[in-house]
Amino acid sequence: MAVLAVIQGITEFLPISSSGHLVLVPIIAGWPDQGLMLDVAVHVGTLFAVMVYFWRDLWAMIVGLAQLVRGKRSVGARMAGQVIVATLPVVAAGFVLNSHYDDALRSMAVIGWATLGFGVLLWVSDHFGMTIRRIEHMGWGSAIIIGLSQVLALIPGTSRSGITITAARFFGFERREAARFSMLLSIPTIMGAGTLKGWELYQSGDAQLTTDAMMASGLAFVAALIAIAVMMSWLRRATFTAFVFYRILLGAGLLALVYS
């Protein structure tokens, strides 16, 4: 459990797919699959980490929405609206997947192809995309398309942060701004998934699983907070190429194991 929590915390906001790693570790280590319930528990830990790190943006959105009720528009209200609009597609797709397909995509072959393919796509967007726009310059069309791209992250190995950063870079957003919007976009997404699975956990009455989930969330919170700070500092002077190389090596290695 501790290993999975730390892995989740480190990988959630890096463009390398946290869900893919959470599926792979039990397969490679020979452990029983921890299931989606514990997966979401560690996601909740990372949710608190991103809320702490981006508390200024979060506060600006809350204040902006309050001002909007009184008829006053602001940058914070616009940002909040774009985050909400960009979240709607993945909420609908996630509901369908949770209801009908659940674990159907949690296989090493799917993770391998998604890790490799979307890693190459990240390199293309980062290499050819301009770096001239900030979140404040985002239009509604860009927000919707970035939100639609997030649906692909329901495929393990794609990476929610990776695919949204890829879409943002194609639109010319600066690397730190692409990562910033991606992480803000994670807040309602993870919150929704955590609420759904938390209710299922409550109904199950499994006290041991509840304790494990709380411990995993705490460990993931610490690891995620450190990972966010490191990545945002890294992007001041570097590109996403290192993450692309990691994805290509990991994806190729997984496919070699599957088809050998």
C-alpha cells in the first residue's frame, strides 16, 4: 500500500500516467490488483496536494464565482467556468466506463501502447507548439477541446496530465501554464471520482479498507506535493523531453514483454 501511494503521488501530475503505474506495479511485483477503490483513495491524497499548491488560483476561482453571482465578471470566474466546462466530457465518459467496463482496459498491452503512443504525441506537441499563451489567454474553444482530450485518459497509460498538457501545448500555451491548467483541471475530476468511490466504500462497511485508504491518501499527499513543486521548478528551464524518453522506454519494454 505504501509503495502504491508514493508511486501515485509522484506520477499523478507528471505526464507519465499514474493509473498505468498503479496497474503495472501489482502485475510486475506479483501482488493482487489493489482495485479501483484504493486507486481512487490515493488520487484523493493528490487532490489535496494540488489544492494546497495552487491555493491562490483556487481562491481566485471561488471569489470569481461569488462575484459572478452579483453580476461582476473577473479572470477568476472565467477560469472557473473553463475548468468546469472542460470537466464535463470526462465526467460523462467516466460514468459510462465505471458502469459498464470497469477493469476492461487494465491490461499490460493497453498500457504499453498508450504509454508509447501518447508519449510520442507529447513530444510532437512540445517540439512544434509555440510558447506564447497563458491561462488568462485561453478561449472557450481551447478549454472544451482540452477537456475532450481528457477523456482519453480513461485508458490506462495515456496519462490525464500528459494528454491535457499535450492538447494545451498544441494550442501554444507555455509549458508551465499547460501544466498549471492540467493540474487545476484535475481538481473536479479527482473530486468526482473520489466522491463516487468513497460512497461505495462507505456502503461496503469494510473498516480495514477504510483505514488503508486513509493511510494511502496521506502518503500520496506528501509525495504529490513534492512532485508538483519539483516539476513546476523543472519547467522554468526545461522541456517535457525527459518524460517522453521515459514513456518510450517504458512502453517499448512493456510491449516487448507482452509480445515476446
